[in-house]
Amino acid sequence: MYVTDAAALSAPATEPANVAAQLRDRVEIIDALYRFGLGQDLKDAELFASAFAADAELDFSPAAAKWGGKAPLMVGRDTIVATILGLFDGRVDTTHQVTNPRVAVDGDTARLTALVEAQHLLIADRGTFALLKNPYAVDLVRDGDRWVVRRMRIDNAWHTGDPAAIFTA
């Protein structure tokens, strides 16, 4: 599930063209997760949607279970965008920070592991918040020159604040 390879690249340093291709893939793969976070933070549906394949799945239930919540499996890019941005629209501001990305590429598919710290603040009451530190396990597919999320599973390492107030409309 998580990327635990002992090296970032498989191409030897003596093959600069292969190294460059692997580095490009890694940057584009990680960028899919950046688009996911920044799209939410800016409330930019187009940027947020660009992170996902049309048939993507997003599973937030492992994270929600850590604070007693329930989250449905979201299937399809349009459903994911409408559900997440709709839940927060006019109600919640977010900031996402992505760290510790690990990538494994296999042809036109890839896996990404990362930690994402996500701050959620109620717009009407800045004292009500949820700060989540979440390990992500992401499966991606190549989409032309970029990569998009096919499956995303979000777990939770810890949280503070009141996630129930944030994630229930």
C-alpha cells in the first residue's frame, strides 16, 4: 500500500535520459497531489478536478473512522469534486501541506505515498477547526504528459480540534 522502495529512482546515473524521464514522472505524479490540495484551498473546481481520472475513487473512511465519523466511498471525478467542494462551500476554509512524498512507477501506473497536513476552519467561527495529519496512499495513471489519481485512500495519524463540526454540514 505505501511506497517503501529503498531508492527514489531505478535508472542508473549513467543513463541521463532515463533519469530525466523518471524525474519528470515523479514531479508530475506529486503534482497531482498538489493540485488536489491547492484546488481545495483556492476553491478552484477546475484545478481540483484536474487531479483525478474520470473514474477515480476517493476513500476518506479510514481517516473519518479515527474520530468516529463515516465517509462514503466517492466514485467518479465529478462526484468527488461536487462532494468535497460542496461540503466546504461557503462554510470551511482549508490549507493543505504535502510532505514526504514517495513514488513508485510501473509503466503507465504509479503509486504515491505522502503525508498531508490539512487545516480546516469554519468560516463563521474561526475557533472551530480540525487539524489533520493524514497518510495518503494513491494509485495514479498517466494521462498524456501528466498523471492523475485513480484511487486515493486517506488515513489519519492524528488530529486535533473538532473534525465532526467540519465534516458534517
